[in-house]
Amino acid sequence: MSPLATALASCDMLLIDGLHAFDFTLDDTGLTIECMDGRQLRRWTFTPEQIAAATAVGEDWQLSDAQGEHRLVCMSAFRAPDEDDDEPDLDEPADR
């Protein structure tokens, strides 16, 4: 597995060319990324060979396809805490 493929497997959000993308898939056929840019659906597809050829620049990745170079950042999205946390329910009186 390429270093970028490893990074993609452990993230749940991407920043591609400055746009946040939550909808992406990585499989044997490559990487597909989709996101909305205003009202326009943007889509990028990268082959396994393009993913393997990606170069790391700090925490960013440079990928190339037929349209040119793209900057990709692997990120982790913030998640809301589970409902079953240990914080007291504000509707119930606290123990005294």
C-alpha cells in the first residue's frame, strides 16, 4: 500500500484544492472524490498509479491527473460525543 493510500485509509475528510470533501472512496480501482462547490458538483478520480506517484509536501499531498496538479490534505472530522456520555442530564436534579 502506498503512503498516500495508508493516509487515506485512516482519515474521514479530505481537503482537495481548498475544498472540503466528506464523500470519497478508495478501492482497487483508485480514488474518487466528490464535493459541492456552491451549486456545482466537483468530481476527481485518481488511478492506483497516480496515488502511488503522489508526493508528500509536509502534511499535504501533490497528485497529478489529466487536468493538472492537485493538493490533497487528509483530515479527521470532528464528531459529536456519544449520547451515553457521563455528563449529567440538565433536566434531572443533581444528587446532593
